[in-house]
Amino acid sequence: MRNLRLCYSIVAAASGLSALQGFAQAKPQDPSTATVQVTATRFPEDPAKVPASITVITGKELTERGATDLRSALAMVAGVFIAPGGDNGPASNIPEFWGLKEFDAFLLVVDGVPWGGTFNPALSTLDLQDVERIEVQRGAAPVMYGATSFVGVIHVIHKLPGDAQGSVTLTGGNHSSGSGVVTLKVPKWAGFDSSLTADYTKQGFDDPRTQFERSHLLWRNRMELAEGSFRFDVDWTSVDQKPGSPHPRVGKVLTDEIAVDTNHNPSGAFINNRRLALNVGYDRALAGGLWSTTASFSQSKQNVFRGFLVDVSQNDPNAHGFREEVQTTDIYLDSHVAWTSVPGFKTVVGIDHLHGQGQGRGGDFDYFVNLDGTNPPGSDALPPAAAIRIDDRRDFSGLYVFTEWTPTPRLIVEAGLRLNRTDESRRTTLLDLASQDFEAGQDAHTETRFTGSVGANWTAWQEGGNQVGFFANYRNSFKPSAIDFGLDSHSQLLKPETGQSVDLGIKARLMDGKLALEVSSFMMDMENLVISQLKPGDSTSTLINSGKQRFQGVEADLRYRCASDFFTRVSYSYHDTRFRDLAFEFDPGVPTQLKGNRLEMSPYHLGALGFLYAPAKGFTGSFELNYTGGVYLNKRNTAPVGGYTTLAAGLGYRTGTWEFRLDGQNLTDRRNPVAESELGDAQYYLLPGRSVRASIRMRF
């Protein structure tokens, strides 16, 4: 704590010394120097001038590092940890920002649209082919987006149709894995520039009966129309997953009665998802500014049949499972005007609305499976014990204004305010098929409140391409609590989650832009964070509001271009996440105060070291070393697990047309716990084992 307060004092003392969709597609500059971002401001701006921690990863860098999923793409970003897999299946992820690892605590945006709408980020359907860049903002987004985040934003921006380049990529790897990707610049039609990306991925794992297959099609179109630009995209994804099992904890340790690669799911278990999204937009000049309107419609259908071991014994039954069908529909509308022509001022004024409609239908069952995962029962042998229905409707509306004032060339002051109105209703029914007992309930809640942010960035020194600046910001955010349509969901709506954060830091570019450095410190207080708790007298978990938490820490990122084709990157973060007030019932009716305890699965330390050699032709190579510090597996902080190091590397050769690569992830083959299940009690998903793949790409 003394070190943390000292860091705050240093940064504070140093400080005392002193977006439009059309723009969103702007081409970035050299990744070692300045790029543009639109996530924080809605207009393109140098991240070094924004009073927030923002990292931009270009699509070119992703290709050169062989990064094809979210974990590998963000492996070198300071303060970010991506846990692969989780309750949503092996194709999904659970991102961690600022030490908080929750499936909905961050915001996922794709081409300006919240990906997952009013419910939860649709991570299993995220595809990183034909990406222009990924913008990663650490901290809340309380002004620009209705489905906000508390700890971070991941914004994936695809290439413009006119910028698409034709290519074909084929990949093969261990565990019978493979993929194929085709990107085409479609001939111009009816005035539209058009591109098409189609890809298929099959990924296997060490765990038996565990894999996923993803098929994806993205058709992008853009044309000049009536002194403006009209665009529409069609995005379709099919994901078929065979889920693995989390590893149970017994007492203070992960039990050794169960082998690491064991699957306790019923035979034929699946998590299948079909998602179709249509995005339409129009941009044009208006009243001295640029007016941009985006509308999006998406529909998703998920079918689930899976189970969890709930008793590490040979007792019958020792496992609990469920069947469920979840359908969600999301509609997003945003219209805003950005004025950048007035000297010294940039202003965005807008309105948006998110509508979500979801329903879940299913039932649960008990079953028996051997501890080694053999002889699992099939679907025909597992009739449901109950019929459960969940219906939820959500509407999030907002009016927002954001202004950036530059009183001097070296000082930028910004402020944003958003008026939020949220309206939600839920209805649930439960029919016990054995006793015919019937339960029904419903609830509704409407809330109107302001959120906002204020910040400043001061360039203390600038000479040519070199500069040193300091930034500070304050953010106040809230959002309705999450719903995952689990069969344990109850009709009563949870309280909205709220957060207040302060972020201070320094940004520097030195050696004519070859070296970029950012160091920041943060502190955030949250209330009503949604967590899972074991249901009284049951073996499953339910979501509840927790009390108060504090997140604080320091993050540092250094990027250095050693030569024109050789880059290195170092990042480190220290996260101290603790409960400030939480009376948690480990046993029914017996609350335990957890004040001062660290949040489970939140490491103190994260570190990364990477090298990239990427000439235009010839041999290429990459090397990435990641350290994840020790964590507590439980809220009582009685089950510690030590830290570990993973290694990823790639080697390739390319000409102007062809590229050959060999890439490996988790080459140290670590199988440490990376995420806790919110469906099964005291169960943890492990880091997937070593993965090696070879690929060939042809550009045309």
C-alpha cells in the first residue's frame, strides 16, 4: 500500500507540473508511432492526446504475430488478461481489466456497435479476420455507449470494403485443428465498394470430447450517396461447441482425485450458437459538423446441453446438468453529430437506444458419471426434472454530449455527460415435473440517472516527434445488472452496478517516436457487483449483488522499435482488488464478512515481454513471454495458487505473394486455473494445453 500511495503521489506531483464511423475506419500509421483511436471520443485522435489509457493494435501487427484469437491478440497489452474458455464454451473468453474478471464487466464493440447488445458480450461469435485495428481502452465508458463498461472496452474495427485485399489462408495444427480463410474484394456493384470474408475454424483440445467449430461470413458494403456515405454489413456466425469440464476444488486445493484432462459432461454435450447481425449506417456533413447514424439488428439462438460434477465421489447422482434454448434479439440505434471545425473545440452530441428481448426455455437433471469421466450418460437417459421459462426485456436509452477544449496547444480538457434511462421487466416460471409444484414471478424496474467523465491531458515537453505528457480523469458509471439466462435466474431484478474511478498517468514518445512509454495508476470503487453464490440447500449457483469493492493499481507499457523491422514490447501491471464490504453466505443463514479480502482469481502481478521481427520479405519471427501472478481460488483467501509463465513463439517466411508460418501457444504447457465457473460451485477452468499450428497464406 505504501508503494501504491507513493506511485499516486509521484504521478500526481508530475501532473501538478504542468467519433464517427467514417472516421473510425481511418488507416493507422506505423504501429510503433502514433495511430488514431475513436473509442474514447468518437472522432479520430492520437491516443497520446487522450486522457485515458488506450492501446491500439493494428491488423498488420496481428498478422505478423500470428494472432487469430482474442487471447493472443491482447497478450502484450498492459493490465489485460484473457482467460480462454469459461462457462460459455471453449470458443469463448473471459477478459480481465484492472483485476476484475467478469463476463460482463467490460464492453465489446465491433465497428461501433455493442456486440451482444443489452445482454452479455457475444465473445464466442467474435471473429478477428480482416481487422483494421483493435482499440483497447482501460477504464469505464460512461458517456459514449448505453451498454457501458466499468473496467475496459475492446473495440474491433474491420477494414473498409475498398481497402480489402484478396487472400487465402489454410492452417493445420495438433488435436485435429485446422482453419481456412478467404478474403475477397468483390467487384463494384450498384455503386458499392464491397468485400467478403469467409472462414471456418475447427479447434481441438487435450480434454476428451472437447472442441469447437466456427463458421463465419462477413459481407461489407459502402457507397457515396447524396453528399454522404451509406454503408451496410451482414455478419453471420455459426458456432458448434463440445464443452469441457472445469476442475473441482476440494478444501484449499484443486482435487488430485480427478486428472487434469477429464470431461464430466454428458455424452453428446453441446453449446451451439447461431447469430445474424445486420448493420446499416449513413454519414454526411451537417451544420458545420459530421452527422453519423448507425442502426443494427441482431438475432441469436443458443442451444445448450451440458453438466457439471458437483460431488467428488462415487455417489449416485454426483453431477447436475441442464438443457436450454436461449433466443435473444437486439436492436441498436445511434445518431450523433461531431463538430471539429471550431478552433480549440471538438464536440459530439448524440442519442442512442438499445433494445433487447430474450427468452430461455429448459430444464435441469441429475446424473452419475465416473470420476475419470468414463461412461457418461446420453441425452435419452436424462429426462428433465423441471420445466423453466425466463423472459426478459431491456431498453437502454441515452442522450450524451462530449466536449474537448484545447485552450493552448499543449493542454486538452474534456468533459462528457450522459442522461440514461433504463427499463427492464422479467418474468419466470418453474414447474417441478415430479411434484407438479408451480412457481411464477415477475419484476420490473425503471431508472433514470446521469453518468459522466472529466479529464485533462497536458503536454509538458515536445520537440519534433518527441513529447512527454500527463493525464488525469474521473469517471462515474452505472449499468443494469447482468443476466445470463441460466436456469437458476430468479424473477427479482438485481440492483444496478455502479462505479467511480480516477486514473492518472504519463505518456511519452522519445527517440523520434521509436520509443513509446505509458505509466498509469488507477483507483475504482464499485457497488452491487454481480457475483455467484451457492443456492441454499442446492448444488448450483445463482447471481447476487455483492457489496462494495475497491480496485487499484499501476500499469506500465513500453514499446521500442529497435530497427525498421524489429520491435520489442514490455508491459507490467500491479492490481490490488479487495472487498470493502461483503457479507457472503458460504453456509445458508451464516454471513461471513469479507472486508479486506482479495477478489478470487485476481493476480497481483501481470507481466509480458515480446519481440517481433517482421520484414516485408524473408524470414519473420516473434517471441512472447507472459507472467501471471499467484491468485486466491476462493473469497475466504484460504486457497492460494502460485504464479506461472507461458511462452508463445512464431517463425515464418514470406515473399510478396506467399507466407508460411509455424506458431505455438502455451509452449510451456501450463494447465493453471484461469477462471472460476459461475454455474458450478468451486470449479475452475484450466489454461488449455500446448497448441501448435502451421499455416500458408497466398495474397492476390
